Amino acid sequence: MGKQSQIIKLDATDSTNLFLKGLLMTSPMEDYTTVVAKNQLKGRGQMGTSWQSESGKNLTYSVLKNFSALRVQQQFVLNIGVSMALCDVLRTLGLSNVTIKWPNDIMSGSLKICGILIENILQGAQVSHAVIGIGLNVNQTDFGGLTKATSIKLEMGQSQNLEELLDKTLERLQFHLDSIEQKTVAQLLPAYEKMLFRKDKPSTFTDSNGERFMGFIRNVSDSGKLVIELEDQIFRSFDLKEVTLLY
């Protein structure tokens, strides 16, 4: 078991990531300082998508990780470590069909159960801190118009204790992130790629212009780009802002 994280509990906030970044501006903070909100008013996913959460039903929190020697070009190790930590927790709860939708949404079957937003604070060529925002759907069973969402309760049929679940996720985050500065993306990729959602399956994507194209997710590059095989055995690498998987 890692050391006990300092946990700051809020009833409501616009965004736990913003709150934690604000705290960081005022004074240095301990590793794994965690901000949890019962109600996150302006939670956002990758690329500014908004995220609907019922108050008190889910885990919405942000975790601080401090670094002394994480190079910017290796920063995708964080996406891998955080994604794998959450997959560990979901699998120990008994969810079998858990995968990672690149770069770091966690899927149960074809439905999203967890979103992750990592914001890195850079100093030169190093990442000095990461603010890791996690939105885990736990006890919410009605997602309104969101047809692609699910929760632990919907998948498992029973409610979870949010405090215990938070402790479990923090323990796994420490397990995966404690020595991550000594690791490279290349070392961590095999385990991550095994978990990739829709790997080697014919899939439809849109590019940054909104144009649709077909392809197969083949792997992830050492810089964290998604490598897609197009027709005629052409392989292309896409950055986060350059491609969206439609399913």
C-alpha cells in the first residue's frame, strides 16, 4: 500500500482540475494530493466535450503527481499508467470486458465508463507536475441522451461505496505512477496495446476536417500517436487533435 494521499473534499466546483491547478499556484503540494467533488459543474473531457454527472453518484476527482525527471517526449507514459490503473480497479471489481479507447477513455464493452483528462505543467523539456482528472461512472444509472455511457452499477448490478472505490483507485495510481519516470513509453506500450479498444477491427474515424475514413487501429507509437492502417497497407500516425474514432 502506498502512502496515504491528502484528500480535499468539495461539495461542488467547476472543475477539480482547475481547482487543483489553482492550489498549485499558491504553494507546493504533496504528491498524490487529491481533490474530490460531489458535484462537478463544468467537467470536460478531451477536446472540450462536456460530461454529465449526477451529484453524489460518481467519482469526479483530480490527482496531483510531481516529477523531477520526466521528459516531455515521454509524457505518454502518464496516459498509459493512469489508464492501466483504472483498468486494474475495474477488473478487480469483476468487469471483464474493459478496454482503453485511445488515448485514455476506459470502455466497458462498447460503452464509456471512465474519462481521463491529464494536464501536464511543463518546465522546459521536463514535465514538472501532472494534474490527472478522472471521471468514473459509478452509481449513476440514467445518462439521459448519452447513449454511449455506462456505469459500474449498470454493469455489475450493485452500488459501490465511493470512498472505498476512491481509495482503491489511488492505491493503483500510486502502484503505476511511483516509478514511472524511470520507464519509457516503448517499455509500457505492450501491456497498453493489449487493452486497446477496437484494435485490429475495421473502424470508422473522422479526421480534423471532419472527413470520415476507414481503417484499422494497429498500435501506438513511442510518442503516443495512434497508428492506423489505411487501405493499400498505408500506415499513418495521428495525434490527439487529428483523429476521432467513431466506432
